[in-house]
Amino acid sequence: MFNEIVRAEIWLQDTLESQETIDTLAERLGYSTSQVRRRFRQHFGMSPSAYREALRLEKASRLLIHTPLGIRTVAGRCGYTNHSAFSRAFLRRFRHSPRHHRLTGREALVEAAARAGSAPRPEVETLPPCAAVVAREYATSETLPPPRRWLERLDGYPLPLPGASERAAALLLLHDPGPPSGLPRLDLGVLVDGESAGSLPIPPTLRLLELPRTRCACLDLPGPQRIHDTLVALLAALPEMGEHYNGDPVRLVRSESALTLQLPLLDGEETPR
């Protein structure tokens, strides 16, 4: 049932803004609700409901620190329909209010960026939709494998994939780009042609991921050694460019010629004037 529990965890991540219940999840997996709760707790140390709330609050933390969105808007984007319920849940998790978290989080980011040094100015690009075959790993950003080993995480899946070139770019999605997360997650895989992606034979240990059209701050890196420092410096510098990180997973793309950091940005019309 391990693959099903991983699918359950990913479903919880993908439905943060919805009000779908754990009963719906159990029905999708073909198990009883009690079975799903029991096995999920065995693997992740908490119930599915508690895990989803933790994911919601970590996303809220990112949005508060990195965007100018109002607290009510942040609450709604993280699946909370009641502002008071959001504030209480946030206080339980972080021991202070959303407003205080925003203030102290931004101060900590500025201090971390000063230690990390400056980053080159990124190019802001609108990236087209794309697809990837990825494997989920529960590891922190501090334990990133070297880029040359990303494709090894495809668990022996034959490469090149149908719909992928011989030299297809490897992809890493970093879900916790800020301070160490209590719910560390990485996705590692390979980019594939979106038109033929639907016909790929995907084993249970992998999944097909469709990434939407996204505005990103893009920066080529000389190597993997300074990924964390570069990311911190870039996050701190974006507001000076009139841009803001939108809280979605950070993309790292390794092609033959470069290792590129792609940081998803808040749409311009979403930024308060």
C-alpha cells in the first residue's frame, strides 16, 4: 500500500484549496477511510487531515513572507474559508500571528541574504506549459543530490522516455525553498513532450506531472554548490524588481548546457497597488 499512501500525500498537496474530504481520498484509492488514516499515520506520523493543515500553513508562511497579498487572501489561497479559523490554526502552528510571522520572516530573509551574498539579476520569462515524469522523495533541500544523479531517481525506468529526446532535460521541483520544512518534499525526473505524455506507460512509483504556463525569474547557475545561497539572495532581491515569489515549487532544470533556477512569480495583476 506504500504507493497508494504516496498518492494520498500528493493528493493532499494538490487539493489544498478545496474542501474535499478524506472520505473522497479513500474512495479514490479504493480503501476504507479508517485504513487510509491508519496507514497514513504509520508512514507520516500524523493523520491525513493534520498533514493537509500543515501543508496549508506552510504555504501560508511562504505567501506571507514573499508576497504583499493580504492575510485574508492568503487564507483563501490555502483552503481556509474563515479568517478567524486560519488565524487560530496559524497561531497553533507557529506560536505567533500571521502578521508577526510576515514581519519576522522578512527580517530573517534579509539577514540570510546578507550572509549569502548577491545574486546576478535574473531574466523574467513566461515559460510554456510542459510535462515531466517524476519520482517523489521525502528529503530536505539540504540533501539535494547532484544534478548528474537526478535521473537515477526514476527507479530504472528506461531512458530516453517515449516523447523525450536522448538528451532530455532533468528536472527537480523543490517544495520547501525557505527555512527547513517539517514536511520536506522533492520531485525528481525528466521533461517530456506534452503532446505524447498522455500515452506514456507510467509505473506506480512514478507519476506524470503537467506544469502550467508560468512567469518565472530564471537564472543560470555555475553549479549546484551555491543553489541555496543563490535562492535566498534572489528571494530577497525580487521585491526591488517589482516581483514576488508565488509560493509554488521552485524548478531546477539541468540541460546539456546549463543548470537553470526557475522561480515562479506572482502574476502582476495579483499584486496590490
